[in-house]
Amino acid sequence: MDFPKKYDIIIVGSGIAGLCVSLRLAKKGHTVGIITKKSSADSNTNYAQGGIAAVTSNTDGIKLHVQDTLEAGDGLCNRHVVEEILKDGPKGIKTLIDEGVIFSQLEDGRISLGKEGGHSKRRILHVKDMTGKAIEEALLNAVSADAQIETLEHYFAVDVITTDKLKRSNPDIKCANRTVGLFVFNINKKCVETFETKAVLLATGGIGQIYQFTTNPSIATGDGIAMAYRANAIIENMEFIQFHPTALYSQQKDRFLISEALRGEGGILRNLEGEAFMERYDDRRELAPRDVVARSIDTEMKRLGSEHLWLDVSHIELKILKHRFPGIYNYCKARGISIDKDWIPIVPAAHYLCGGIHTNLSGETNIKGLYACGEVACTGLHGANRLASNSLLEAVVMANRGASSLDQYISQSNNFTLDLIKWIDGDLESSDERVILTHNKEELKRTMWDYVSIVRTSKRLDRAWSRLENLEKEINEYYWNFKVDVTLLELRNMITTAKLVVESSQKRKESRGLHYTLDFPYKLENIITTSIQIK
Ligand code: SIN
């Protein structure tokens, strides 16, 4: 292989955000490298069931969508950002339709619109209950047909190379800090390669794997957040972890998502006594915003000492369940639950990060040439609690906006070149005590679940911090001394991400949206964004 491998832009992650940007930039003639640590279809997008929120009906309006988003965000959304992104919603939907996504329709040919918590109107476009999968398949087809895009599967992005980093070994570099490359671990060859690029887009999705129970796939280890943080990017609002109220309860650790759209069609939450308890917590009952529903479930489980609650959809017509929710229907059936007769055992699980890498409305971070898009980014749309199904919309709208900005940036960067360095590996071969890393991972996930979950206290956060500090010391020792591998690289990113969540949570001395602490059970008048950057 040539040293170094070169692209105009490298995109890390192959979900909706990364794929949409790659297609736009390839059309402009730029060379695009997509890096993905597993296979291309392994992304958070693939697991999105409910759908994508956008105003597409005459009875709805952008103002209503804005109002619902601001209300769910509990005072922390950036109104201008909300208005700009939601206004572009219908255009974002058209982008997906143009790429081949076929949204579910009613019998009369109109688009079928679902309802989810916090929405005052039916506005969720969907492909049955497998919306993310359908979007991912359409975009991957388009990407594989484009010769300007090279997809590198089983490559793990380790760190962004910036000129500030290079200055440490080469004081002759005088330019203002900018992105010039990426260190990438070739998983099959077991070596780190240097890639040269004019810009990097981080589109790595979420962080759910830092929790013991999550609806996210195994790839969601916070890689993009940790990489951006190490590159000196600003990381915001990390305390706002959205717990999905209804994941399927099982004795195993996996948590299959039971879409909120089922509650939109009339699903009822019941406690173990069979009581439909939500009316005791909120007038909107099952369709209150997610933070309210998840907290109510948590309270109810603690009150009755139960390991799970129930979701009852048995009164919904079998035809609707089978036709609209085939994924959930079949998944439950295979596990002995007939959802048209049996109540579904559910628990909350870590689902979505509302904070992330700070970007503006063009997807730019504070580092020249470093962009972020999708769940990994914090644009200001979600505030303290994301409105259901606003995330796929944000990803596609911001991908369109980011691609325009990147097109200009790449064209202006044509004359900038710099000699990059090779990666220096640790001396030692893999230790036979690597089982320690597995234990560290389990401890990290348990710590986050036990101490940094739906209901928090200052004491629990302090406990989490001191445990994470100890774990970090051990993980760093491995990182600096041994040859890297995927387990180690992921764990290093998970510990950084977990610490960012705890530090942000400690900074917020109030309860707002998804951050609820018994020590400060009220909202402060002075609304702050928590922001962390390496000094
Ligand atoms: C769901 O289908 O409930 C998930 C949708 C989302 O997280 O927005």
C-alpha cells in the first residue's frame, strides 16, 4: 500500500449521516473514503424502528413541530437551530426518496404517518417498523454504485491527526490548527495505517454500550466522541442520555427495542398489578415525552420492587400488529410472546445521546476540517431531551448542510500539503492477561448503569467518577505499552466517553429533561450548556 493512503474526505461511520454526506460529496467529484469498524450495515441507523419525523401533511405545520421539539427539549434547545433544521425536514425526506427509500403508504396511497410521544400530530414517516434498515439498504446500494466512494470495512479509526499534534514533533509547522489525516487500525492486518485527507467527518453514532443495558448495537462505543475530545474539540451536554422506556425485558443482557410507535397506536403501560399507571404521572399518559415516561416507569418499578413492567397491545387489531409492526411481532413470537394476546415485559434501556461534539449548522466543529454529523454531534436541536424520531431527520438535514460546507472547504484546501508521520506501536505483544480488559469493560458498564442512570444523586456520580478514574489508569497502561487491538481501542473510547457523561452530569446543578438528580430536583432560571474541552 502507498504511504499514506489519500482521500479528499474520510468519513468515519456508515450510518445515515455518513452515507448521505458521502453521496453528496462524490457527486461533486471528491474522493471519499468511508471507514467502518465492522461491515457497512452495522450502524445505529439500522436499528431505528419508529421512523423519521417531518411535516408532510396539510393538517400539520413547521411551527407545531418546532413547538413540540422545544417542549420536549425542556428549555435547552437552540430555537434558531430547531427552526432551521425542521424547516428543511421535507427536503430531507425528498433526499431519501430520491435515493430509493419507499415509505409505508395507506391503502389510498397517502404516506402512512405514525404518532410518538411528545408529538401533537401524526408526522412519523416509516417503513413498517424497520425504517432504519430500509434507509440503510437504499443508501448502501447508492454508495456501492458510486466509483468516487471507497468503503473500507473492518478498519477502526484511532485518532484524528491535526497540525497541532504534528507540531509536538515538528516545530517547523507554523499554520493554525487543522485536520490533515487519520490513524486507522487495519483489523485484518492488525496494524495501524496513516491516512491523509483534507477533512474528516465523524459520523460514528451513539454511546449506548457504555451502559449495561442498551438498545444500541455493539458498535456504539462512543468512538467519535472520544476521538474528537482527544483532538481538542468541544463536547457538550453529555449528561443527557435518553433511556428508551420500552425495551424487551429478558434474562439475557440484550435489550430489543419495542418501538414507541406501538404506544402511538394505543399501547398501554401496566405495572405488575395490571394497573395502567401513567395517568398518575402525566396527563399525556403513554405519549408524554420520553424522559417523563422512562422516569415514571423507573419510579413504578422501584415502588413495587419489580424487575420489569408490561406493555399491553393486546387490544390492537391483529391485522395492524402484523402489518405495521412485523419486526416486533415476529421477534416476540420467536421468544414465546404473542403480542396480540400476551402483555410484553418491558424495561427502560440506554438509547440515545442528546449531547455530543459541538457543531454549527454546517456540521463544523471548532477544529478546521473536522466535521461531525448525526447522533455523535450536538447541534442544539435536541436540548435536554430529544423528541422521538427527530434524530434520523437531523442526520439527513445536517448531512445535506454539512456536504455543502465540506464541498467548499475541500476545494479551498487543494494547495495544502504536509508530511505525515507513521504510527509507533507499543513494544509488547498482546498480554495473556487480557481478560482484565473484559473485566474492566463489565465494571465500566455496570458502574454507569448503577450510578449514572435515570435518577442520579451527587454521591452516586462521585462514586462513578472515582471508579472510572481507576479503570482509566489500567486501560491507559495497556494502551501505552501493548500493541493495540479492537477491544483495547473500544475500551479506551468507552472510558473517555463515560467520564465525559459523569463530568457533565456533575456540572449540572439542577434537574432538566433527561438529567434528573435527587440533590437538585428543580430547574435553574439561568440555563446553561455544559461544555468540556481539553485545556
Ligand atoms: C422507537 O421506535 O421507539 C425509536 C424511535 C426513536 O428513538 O426516535
